[in-house]
Amino acid sequence: MAEAVVEMKHITKCFAKVVANKDVSLVVNEGEVVALLGENGAGKSTIMKILYGLYSLDEGQILIRGKETMIKSPADAMKNGIAMIQQHFSLVPVHTATENIILGNIKGRIDLKKQNRIVKELSEQYGFDIPVDVKVGELAVGVQQKIEILKALYINANILIMDEPTAVLTPQESDLLMNFIKEYTAKGNSVVFITHKLKEVMEVADRVIVMRNGIVVNTVKKNDTNEHELAQMMVGHDIIPAERDTKLDYESLPTVLEFKNVTLQPKDSVPVIDSVSFSVHEGEIFGIAGVSGNGQDELCDVLSGIRPMTLGEILFRGKPMHNMTIRERIELGIGYVPVDRYRDAMEMDMTLSENILLKASYDKKWINKGFIRKKALDTYTKDLIKKHAVKATGPDDLARSLSGGNQQKIVLGREVDLGSNLMVFNQPTRGLDMGAVDRIHKVILEEKENKKAILLISTELTEIFGLCDRIAVMYKGKFMGIYHNGELSTAQIGLLMAGIAEGAA
């Protein structure tokens, strides 16, 4: 029998009136990968933040290698060999990879050349290709995650908590991460893998702990279960995927959005969007596949009016819109669900009603002689909460009190109502659980049936193939081609995502 390195016994944690964890007990053994599975808001991250010292427990006890241990801060956790890689990285963008890794771990005069060498050797042990002397803010998100892992390896952590580690990774980067976890645990280390992706659970976990509504509902060995059973445990019922309507002849319907040779080139730099042309019709879901950081976010910025393009033309129902203000574009009936809801879609310290008002504060529906029609706004927000199955007590809840999936549902509901003609979705299901993903996919397909034009940007090829009518592949700011769904295989699309044009052959 492997030694239990972590035992959490009868842990309870409440935030005001909300019970986040109730009487939770779990064990992590030496050399084991434990997958902590559950929907957003199930209590997975909370229980691990208690183990890492970010939250204090209200009741219960923690044992590390059989000894009761008080963990009041991350410093206490690290002293006990525990490290955590959170969903939102804790890196300083203006510092290099090495500087981020040694931050807080070295005192006095620092020999940076020596530390660069140590970090480089450490990264090579696990097959990580890290530019140690480049500022983190200039690195791709997949490389940033490797730096977070190296921070844990640098302090010789033997218990690694990974919170939704593949949420921002491409399929190729996810495969590399899975290989790292296998290598790491083969050396006797332990990993707790917080996720909602069943494929990853079946690939890398030894044991699966399923949580729902703050409690542990099941613990099973990976070899004794399957994806279907785990999905039922996680959400409490079967999920029936929505199916795309392939009968609608969208190509005969009017064109809503058209890009003509659009280029965005920052001063003294290469183009981040390079002569991109495409069109989206009523009732069409046009997908853009690609590795993050290849110009997809900038394309959305140009479309929504956040950044002016350098060259080209953008037409909305045949009329130029590239010189319009953001408000004028909203008034055209364009809804936009951005990739980062924290930065671009919500104000976390505002209520849900206030967040609904954010993009329509000029609308007479909500404003009367300079005053907000709060009763009408609250009624609308309550209806939206009910319609999209948002787990919230009411319109006065602060946005930050909701789980990520429920925050995304609020953004989705607001934008779908604003976007009467065109919906733009930039990675709308990134980091969300199966239930939330299923809900968002069904909403997207409902909007297609309503004959809205839909632009869907995603790094998840299963999502692209499952929803889109036509698919463009974006690489270094250019389109590698535009194809009808079914024209290319997953492998061919994957090659195009890597910039290999022969993928279409």
C-alpha cells in the first residue's frame, strides 16, 4: 500500500451564507494522480485552496504524511512540499522566466547567470523548452504554464495541485502536460488534478474524486469506471449533446459580416492580422480554429472597434462599419462574448444587474430622465438568471460571488439579447464544465436557428467540428484556408494550425 501523503478529514468551509465545502474527506497517496472532478461551483478549487493555505478551514483537519498540520498560508504549504498551479497564473509579466521562478525563494545578492543555468537544466529534465531570459509577458500562454510548473519544481515540491491546467492550452500542449504528470508521479511525487475534462481524467488519473454542491459524491478508481458514468456522477443526470442543423442553406441567405483584406500592423512590427478576408451569412456558424496567440483576439478587437485596423474594409450588411464607434457597432445588433470575461466582459465588484446594464446604459429601456429603472432591470436580470440556469440568489449578487461557468452564462445571456444580427464568440467555453459547455453550445445552435450570423473562435477542435458550417484556420495572423465542415480531418486541421500548408493535401 502506498503511503498517504495528504489526508483531509471532515473539512467544512463557508463564505457568509454559502457552504462551499461540507464535511469533505479525501486522501492523496504517494506517486498517485487524483483527479478532482466536478462542475464549476462544486467546491473543487475551494478544497484545494484550503490545502494550499489560500483559505482557512472552518472545521476539520489536515494530515501531511500522517501528522496533523496547520496550513495558514501558501508559505506553510510550500514548507510541507505542496505547490499549486492556479487557473489564472501568478506571474509578473515584466520579469523573465528565471526571475519569476526564483522570486521569493532567494535572498541577498543574486547570480542571475547561475540561476538561468539552474532553471534551464531543470526545464530540460522534463523536456520543457523555456527561454529563461525573456520577459514572461512576451511568452505564449503554454510557455507561461510551464514556468508555473517550474516554480513548483524549483522548490522541490512533491505534492502538486493543478487547477484546470489545460483550460488555456492547445491539444498539443495538453499532451505535453499529460506526459509531464506521468513522469513526475513516476518519481514518487503526487498530483491533484482539478478538471472537468473526462478525456484527461481517463488518460492520466489513478483515482477520481467526484464533487457536487460542495460535497464528495463518489470516489472511484479510473480503471473501474468510464466517461459516461463519470459524467452522470458529475452533473447528476445524462447530458444529451445538441446537434447542428445541416439542412439550412445559409449560403443562399444574405451576408451579414464581411472582412476584405483586413490588416492590423502595430508600428515597427510585423502584422498580427495579415490581409484576412472572409464572410459570414445569416444562419451560418463560421469557425476560426488555431493555437491561441495567432491573431484571433486582435481580429475580435478590430471587429468590435477596440482597435483600429491598418488596412482593409469591414462591411456589415454591405455597408462599411470599420469607422464606427463601439457604441454604434453595439447598436447594429452585434453581441460579443470575449475570451477573458474578467478583463473585458464583467466588473467583478458590480452586481449582476449592474453588469447587464454596462453595455446598454444609454438605452431608454433602462434609463428614465437620467435615473436607472432598477425594478425593470432587476426583473430582466431575474428572467435571464432563470432562462440560462445561472446558480445565483438574485440580481443583487456580486459578479465575483459566482463560479466561472455562471459568470459566463450571465455574459452569454446579455450578449445574445444585444446581438440581434451577429454573435461573436471568442473561446466561449474555455475552462468551463460539461454542464456549462452543453448549455452554451445549445444557445449557439439556437441562435443559428434564429438565423443570426455567428463567428466562433475556438482552440477546441471538437467544438469547431461539432458546431461550425465552415472552418478557417488561423496561423500567424493569416488564414491557412477556409473549408466546409467535413472537408478536412482533425489531423489535417491540426497540421494547418501548426502552419503546415500540406495539411490540406
